[in-house]
Amino acid sequence: MIAKKVDPALRRGAALFHGLGDRARLAIVRELSHGERRVVDLTKTLGLAQGTVSSHLACLRDCGLVVGRPEGRQMFYSIAHPELMDLIGAAEQLLALTGEAVELCPNYGPTADTPTDAPTENAPTTTEEVAP
């Protein structure tokens, strides 16, 4: 069997969306869209453990989506490229157009914290409604 060569652009695109494919990371991005935040700020706002926030920030930083600015003993995180918010906005528009289709997707729709038979009348369509 001959292995097909993977298009590097497709590999990078998949990595980008995988990096954004977590509720906590989307919530962090949403918070950072309002300006710089420290880990302690994010833990308070999002109700997540310090280790969880730090690990998700590391993922976002490794993907080049978030940058850290040291100030004394603290690190202030921010969005690395404002185009990320354009992408999030476009995703929200697409979600509004698809309605429940994305949430009902058999591969990615139902989540572990949402029963598969849960009502979907008020399905979230923006990252503000989806984030924890």
C-alpha cells in the first residue's frame, strides 16, 4: 500500500481547528478578546483550576494563537493575532446558519456533559453560549 502525501496546508488547518476544538480553550480565547489576562484572572472568571487554565494556555501558545508578556513575576496573556477573532466571528455566523445541525452531528455534536437525548431547542450558536 502506498501512503498518500498529506497536504501541509490541510495538516496546519486541522491543527488550528483542533487547537480551538475545546470549550475551555474557546472560553479562554473569548476572555482574552477583551484584553490581557493572567492565569489567576482566567481561573476566577471561568471557574477552572489553575493547572487546567495553564495547560490550555500552553496549547494555545504552542499553536501561535496566544502570546504571554512577562511583567515582574506575572505573565499577561493576550490574543497573538486579531484575525483569530475574525475566525471566531465567522464560525459564529456559520453556526447561526446551520442551526442545530452541528450540535446534532453524530461524530462531534453530543458531548460527555450533555445527554444525547437532551432537548436542543435553545442550542447555543455563539462561543459565549458554548463556553463553560
